[in-house]
Amino acid sequence: MTLEVSIEKRPGRSFRLGVDFRHDGGVLGMLGPSGCGKSMTLKCIAGIETPDRGRIVLNGRVLFDSDAGVTLRPQERRVGYLFQNYALFPRMTVGENIAIGVRGDDAAKQGAVARWLDRLHLSGLERRMPDQLSGGQQQRVALARMLAAEPEIVLMDEPFSALDAHLREEMQLLVLETVRDCGDVIIVSHSRDEIFKLSHSCLVLSDGSILGRGETRELFRRPGRLQVAKLTGCKNFSRAERLGGNRIRAVDWGLDLETETEPGPTVSHVGIRAHDFTVVPDDAPDAPNQVRVDVRERSEDPFEWTVLFGTAGAAGGGESRLWWKYSKYMGINAIPKRLRLPPEAILLLEE
């Protein structure tokens, strides 16, 4: 499967969408804050919205080309779209909702409905109306309806945002297993955890533009840009000054750090994720990349602790604060006096 998208759209004076990417199969995640253009991009691919200019090509078939005057209708595109609110037809039963997109005669429709009811654990619900279903059941019906139409690509717009935490994880596994067998997927989310868990490759969007792209785990490990690091969940940042070789000064933390690679001339900031600190034993000697832990706040989540601690020696004689998160199962009974910033965990970032 190959999807090529190069489009521009101005839905209003204050916002411009301009994206250019190619998806060569698997699960592509689109990560970004609300209003950044993720859903608008999906709607343009599906034909729900029309770009002002550009081109969309799916498996060599032109869906949209402003120069050539091509705009296929949504039903001609063979693109499946799972809406945030599932968009089930309220006056149709579960079986009728699933059957509506199936091509063929009544026997073909009945066969497809039976297969998808069984596959998505909906058997026995075929005569129910949408308002008689739970949120998870509604999502599975919407998924069955979409996949029964045999789309060439599946678009999923914040598919788990309306579900509670327990059901969300259950549905993520079910949806991922189902769509993997049925074709290629683009999933939109503002949740970095969902994107990390579900996608093979990732686009990071902000203000209508693509800021970062690449294999998901590599992009999280080396985001490259300050805003991409923020959107992928990093909490600790400092302005940076290069010191030569594999050394850099974190100005806002008052720390001189050794890095895994030599910082390039465009590096303006350093970062470290809250889970990437390592504990320094109290009897260990002082060494590079260590910071003293002067606790300011501590909060408890069900399975981890969050510690906010100060650092002395910041620029201007002030104090900066760093976030440290650690699992309750690490066996740490007392907060250590020092933490280490591993060189390989330090993010080198451009503005």
C-alpha cells in the first residue's frame, strides 16, 4: 500500500494546513495537540473535506488533484473512516449498520455481517439499536461497518478518547489485532502513549505543519527538535551552550554534561525525559552528569512516584526544577541524594 499526500487548506484566516508525506504501509500515527490539523488531514484523505490545492494518491489511484480537476467522492475512494463519535445510524440495527457498506446481494451482506459479528465479539447483538449498546460495543460496530466495506486504508480519528481507561486498553489491543489483518492504518491521537503503542511510524504535527517524522521509537528516542520533544512527552528542558567535543552546558540547570554524540552547531537546548534518570548510590564518588536532588514536591500515582526537585547554579543565580518519575516497584524506599543523566538519554535539540 502506498499513500501520497501533498495538500494545502485554509479553513479560516488564522489557520493553514500544509502537509506533505508518503505512507508505505503498516500503522502510521499522527501525534499533535488539538487543533493542529490531524483530523483535517484525515478528512481530506477520506473526501469529507476538499483541500484548496494539492494531490492525494492511493495505490496509484488519484483521489484528488487540484491541477487536474480530480476530486473523487468519499464512496469512490475505498477509504475507511472511524469517527470519534462512531457515527452509527441511530435508526438502524447493529446488523443493518454493518451491512450498509457491503457490496453484493443480500446473501453477501448477511455473510459479511455474520463474519464481523463473530470476529468483533458482537454475536447476539445484531438486532439491537445503537442506543442500546455500551461505548465499547458501539465502537466495535463502527469498526465492523468500516472493515466490512473492504477499504484499502483505514483512518482512525481519536478512536479511544471516549472510552474509560480499562476499556481503552482492551479496545486498543482488539482494534490493533483486527486492523493489522485487514489493511493499512493511519491513527490520529493527541496521546503520545497511544501513538507509541500502536504505530510503526509517526508524524508529529503542530499548527498545521509536520515538525517531525520517522520510525516511532526512534523519533521518541531522538526527537531532534524542541517542540517535537515536548509533544512526545519530555518535561525537562534547558538552554544549551556547546563546550567542545561531547560536552555541553545546560544553562538553566547549571550543569556541564557529557553527551553520547558531539552536539552540532544548531543545537540550542538539551532535554531529558522524566523516567530516564538513574539512581546514584549514596557512597558512589562524584562524577560527570550527576545532579543533587533537592526535593520541592512529591506526588503519588497508582504505580509510580513523581518528584519535582531543584537545581542550584542555574543562569542568573536562580533555580531550575526537574521532573523525575520512577516506578513504585523499583524498590526505592528513600529518595536518593543524587541522580545521573545518562549521556545516551540526553536529548540534543534544535529550536
